[in-house]
Amino acid sequence: MNLVLDSVAAEAWRRRPAPQRAEFLVRIGEVLRARQAALAGIIASEIGKPPAEATGEVQEAIDMAYYMAGEGRRCFGQTVPSELPDKWAMSIREPVGLVAVITAWNFPVAVPSWKIFPALVLGNTVVWKPSEHAERCAAALAQVFAEGGLPAGVLQVVTGDGAVGEWLVRHPAVRMVSFTGSRANGRKVAVACAELEKRCALELGGKNAVIVLEDADLDLAADGIIWSAFGTSGQRCTSCSRVIVHRAVRGALTEKLVRRAREVVVDPRAVQRCEPIVQEAMAAGARRLTTGATLLDNVMPQMRIAQEELFGPVCVILEVGSLEEAVAVNNDVPYGLSSSIYTRDVNRAFRAMRELSCGIVYVNAGTTGSEVQLPFGGVRATGNGWREAGQAALDTFSEWKTIYVDYSGRLQRAQMDR
């Protein structure tokens, strides 16, 4: 394994003004738009994503390219009053350095774009290790960066299995790691980065839930649940794997969900991978309502199937008697990424927005569908506090430098000469 370090290219990229770096992102976005259909075809053929979803994934990358290009003319710092006369106080952003980006297979174009574009516009260089299960997608995306004119040495792609990722994390030239993957592997990355005093930003998944109160529009809720639970065969970090429903409408909602789930086609490999935990839950008293796109009821909140990320087309139905109980069940899991509530009561919606312990809340929509202009990420085992997308991504991929300019011409001692 070899990492080509081009210090001249890295220094030139760091010193290039941010608005000029942004111009490269605009051109890359234009190439992405021109190649959208071709890239979507590669995604569909390599990882099995339906063509419409694959096209939407490329659109996410286009959106991120244009959004982060706009940040190239902001990259806001701070200018504040000094407590002393004739003294200037401000802060600016600086790049971290070489950023290692390690991504999973399920969103082989969108997720890398959420990491690479903000890193680049801030003046970092990037080495990207895609999943070994999505290397054709990675090669196609790397070609887009090249066609967009990104200077040589600013972005490198290294391929291989987990051993390559571990080597990259520990490489002495890497100053930061941005990782999307499993909780177990994320812990390994965090430990290694702590030992080596490197920054790491982790995106490790979720155990997302949709709450349906007794006043909800049940057809709207059923549509949102089915899409959130079984879109991409449940293989999104924001996929819904729990429905927390008020007992007054449990029967009616369940009937609608079963009818819709029976019409959904999902990847049989994802179904098979989840079958052992489904069987375990059934042995403990759960009831399977559908196969393929799998719904289960008679599930208790502390069952393993209601606690662990499944990453497949399985969703459990949990009954509650109040909003307060629903929020408690929602929050009582290791993860805290995305939560949703369906209700016509604006007062209860706002209470839920306040009390749900997660990084993203949807009202009268499912648990998927985040947009590039707002932060993406979660709490507890979902990650370690850093965010992707929105202006929050600038904090993830930059260092703060505070600057004081004293033009008084005399010694001024802060806190003493005020």
C-alpha cells in the first residue's frame, strides 16, 4: 500500500482563495449533472439500487457540489469587539490538512460528496477509500472530479478492504478521518485516532422510529412509513425500523401498512441477512405480518430487534398509550439519528420536537429525506458530535485560528488594563 503525497499540490490548494476553490466545485457539479444518467446506471448495476433511487442519489451529489461552492464565498469567521482600546479581534478558518474519507457501499456517490466537497472548499486535500463493494462507482466519481479540472494531487482514491482503511487511519500524514460505517468499526477508528491525536468524524447509523398519534392522517403516515422502512431495501442509516403507534389507531394503521408492504419489492439478500434476528424475535413472541418487506408486531421495546440497527427491510410495530410514552420508547435505544411524528396537533408536534433525542426530526413525513443545506448527524452511538452538510460541515473540516491585532503602540495586558 502506498500513499502519494504531493506537498506542492497540497500547499498550492491551501493557498488558493476559497472562492477559486469553489469554482472547481461548480465545474464538478456541472459534470455530475451531465453524467447523471451514466452514474446512476453504474450505481444500479453495481449495488442493485433501483434506477430512480440511483438517479436521486446522484442529484444529492450535484446539490452538495453547488451548495458547498456557495460556502466558498462565505466560510464565515468572526469579528468581535476587543475589551481593550485600539485592538482588533477576529477568527478565521483554516484547513485541517490531509483528510481520510472512508465510506460505505449503500450510497457510493452521495455520501462521499457530503464529505469531500466541504473538505475541498476549505482547502484540505483528500484521500478517499470507498467500500470494496462499490469500486466501480468510486472510479466513475473520481473521473468526474478529474473532468471537472480538480488539480492533480488534491484528491486520491485508494481501494481495498478493511485492512486498507486501518492503514489509512494510522498513516502519519493523515490529520483527520471522516468515517461512515458500522458502530463496531467506528469505535476502532475512534480509538486509533485518539491514540494518534487525530480528529475523527463518525457517522455510524441509527435505530429510527416513526411515532403515529391517534389524531394522525393514517394514510399519509402509512405512505411515509413504507417509504422510510423499505426504500433502498431498508439499507439507509435513516431507514425506519420502528413504528411507535398509539393503541387507539394501532389496528387501523397496521392494516394499512400490511396492505402496502405486500406490494413492495426488496432485495432478497437484505431480507436473508435479517432473517436470524427476525426468527429470534418470533421465538420471543413477536408475530410476522409480512415476508420480504417484513413487518412484525407483538414486539417489546427491549427486544434486540427493537434496539439494534438492522440495515434491512424489517420494521417492528410498538404500541404506546400517550405522546410521553412514545417519546420515552423512541429515546430508549443506543442510537439517535432520525425520528418522525405524525399528528395534526401543532402543540404536541412542538413538544415532540423538543423532547425527541436525535439529530433530525420530521413532522408528518418519514425518517428519510435530509437536505444538503442543514446539518446531518445524530447523538449517542450514531456518531461523535460532528455533522455533515450545511454550514456545520465547515466546523467538521476546518480549524479555528484566533487573531488579535494591537495597534495601540503600547503594552496592553488583557483583564488587567481594562
